[in-house]
Amino acid sequence: MVRVFNHYVSEKLVLLVVLEALVLIFAVHLGLAFHLAEPGAPIVISGTAVPPPAAAYSLGILIVMNSMGLYQADAWKDPQSILVRPVAALLAGLGLIFLMMYLVPSLYMGPDGLAIMVIVAVTGSGLVRFGLSKWDNLVAFKPRVLVLGTGSRAVQLAELAEGNHNHVIVGYVTLQPSANHYVPLPRVLSMAPGESLPSVVEKYGIDQIVVAVRDRRGGGLPVQELLECRSKGVKVAELSTYFEREYQQVSLESLNASWMVLGEGFGQGLFRSAVKRLFDCAASTALLLLTLPVMLLAAICIYLESGLPVLYRQERVGQGGRVFTMHKLRSMKNGAESHGTPRWAGVDDARATRVGRIIRKLRIDELPQLVNVLKGEMSFVGPRPERPFFVDKLVKQIPYYSLRHSVMPGITGWAQVRYRYGASLDDAVEKLQYDLYYVKNHSLFLDLVILISTVEVVLWNRGAR
């Protein structure tokens, strides 16, 4: 993983983006050269600088591909999406190119140049992805990881490691005699009497050690041996740091207050806040104007099906624990909570109306929250605000839950693009781990990543209820 503006990004993802950007720039460059060449004359690509059309088209297509989920690891778990997403990205990319050529005539390259560009771009992108997929399957290029500890702190790592192809968990080492192992027994490496940790590292060719030992008192942690491994080039990381880097979340099971207090993150700079606020105001104003017809149509449909009120107002907890009124288009029947006890929305919730099911899947019901953004109660990106009833319960049951209120809540957030819809205490715990990652590492770059990923979530209907 490499760190880009406080956000951890996979090296393979960076390489994929760079290679595909080069392919796209070359494809556009070739298309322009083909279009401008005289009939019968050889095609010549002159100059070393990247022409503005190539840069503009390439950036636009990369954003479209990201919005279609082509840079999401889980996008390839569904066999249908392997074909559907690239085709959708191609069609959307072509639509974007036509729009750019219409708005900026100097970007025009003609049907001949466009055809060449598409053929080269699709072929090159396919070859790049095929090559990287083959390289990704080579175990020899993956870091070999040794975990110190076999207790409850290591069990979550053992579960997540099954689906992580960025590294190889060689095994788990127990530093003290114990009959209770929470990790799979076949993966527990036994150390011979007198065998040292550096010898185990050398024996198994370890590249990194993850410290998952809970009790470190009385020599529970072999500091000198870890220092020896470190001096030989072996990386050593705390379990909390490893989770943050590899899974982009802050694991509650491995979390301790000192790690948060002494570590990096939790920046709240004035410049960052000012730029974020300016972006929120400009973007929310533009989106309100653009989506006003959609909201009016949805409001009419809601009224025709179930009458007034069309808008639904609900108290939510915002930054600093302050309660504000959040606006939504009503998607449930009138009196959905007439019994007086709030509850989470479930799958195929019987309280939802027919119109409500549609606008919830398309996230149209969230559009009135743009008013909350303009009022300064919410931001575009941040932890989703929760209802006071649930916050009171969750603060008592989940450690560090109140930390998510240290930043302004958002219409979308890191937890929304990384995890399914939350409807239980376990879901709240999982989403909090992503929210804490955002609170600790938030930046304008991460906000941009989340906004682009939100498009993919909406288009492919992930997590809606």
C-alpha cells in the first residue's frame, strides 16, 4: 500500500491507473493523428508533450471507469459485472467524449479518429488488465506476513486474510504456551525450544511481522528479537496500523487509545475546512438546480400514491453531538413508526411504498439533504448522521462511537461506499470502523474518491433498501 494524501491505496491499483492512463493518452493521440493525416500520407505522431485533448479525454474516461466500479476489487466477484461494467463504461465514455466534442469543438477528432481511439483503448486496457491479473496470481511477488499472536485480536485478521490477495499470511506464532488458539490450528507455527523469532523469519522468508499480542507485560513481547528482525529489513507493524493500511478501516478489536492519541491523523485544519465548505456550497447549489425537476416529479408521485406530507423530517445527530433536522423525500407509509419506537429499515421493508422503493434504490429520497448542506448542518462527504435514539444506545455499546461526531456528517461517506446498508448492532460496528478511518485520514483527495465511488454505488444499486 502507498499513502496518497493520508489515504492508503494499493500499489497494483496505482499501477493499473497509470498504465491505463498511458494507454488512453496514446489511443487519443493516435486517433487525432489519424484524423489529421492527409489521405494517403503516413500517420505521424509528433511532439513529446501530451496534447490537451488526450489529457482531457483520458481524465474523463478514467473517472467514468472508476464510477462504473472498474477499480473496485469486489466488482469482479459477480460474473455478470465482468461483462456488464466494461460495456457500460465504454458506452458512458463514448457519451462523455461526444459531449466534450460538442462543448469544445477543438477536441473534435472525427468518426475515423474516434474509431481508432476506441479500438486501441479497449484492446490496450484489456491487455493491461489481463497482464496484471496474471501477475497478481504469482505468489512470489506477494509479501509474506507472520502474525505474532493467536488470540482474539488475531482472529479478525485471520478471517479477512482469506479474501485479501495483496499478501500471504504464512502463519501465526504464539509467544507464550497456550491451549486456546482463535486462529485456524493448521496455520499456527510451533517454535522449537530455543528457537528465536529471527530464525523463524529467516526459515519462512518473512517480509513483514504483524504484532497482535494483547498482553505485553513481563516480557510478553520480544522487543530485542523484533528489533533484530527490523534491522534486517523486515517490516514490523502494529495490528491497528496493519488493518488501517490493508483494509482501510480502524479495527475496534485491535484499537487502543494510545495508538490514536500518539499516531498521525485527525487533522482539522482551517484551510481544509474552508475549501470543503466552499465546495459543499457550490456543489449543493448546482445539484439543487439540476435535480429540482427530479425531486418535483418524485414529490408528485409520492402525493398521488399516499398523499401528504411529501417531505419527511427527522432528527439526526451532527458534528459535536448537536441535533438537527434532516430532510428526505418520504419513502414510507404515513405512520410507519406510529408505535413510537424507531427501528432500522430492513430488506424489502413492508413500510416502504411502491414509489418509496424506487426512490430509495436510486437515492432520490436523499436529494433534499442538499438543503442541509447549504445550511451548514451536513457536508457532501462524512459519516452518515444517525438518529438520537440509536446514538444513545450505540454510544453505550460500542467504544469510540462518539468520535464519528468530531467531523460534519455527510450525504455519503466511506462506510457507505465500502459496506452494505446498516440495520443492526453488528452492522453499526462494521460501519464505525470505516467511519473512524475517515475521521482519522479525511482529506480532499479521500472526499473525491468517495464521491466518485458513490456514483458506482448508485448505478449498481449496492446497499439500497
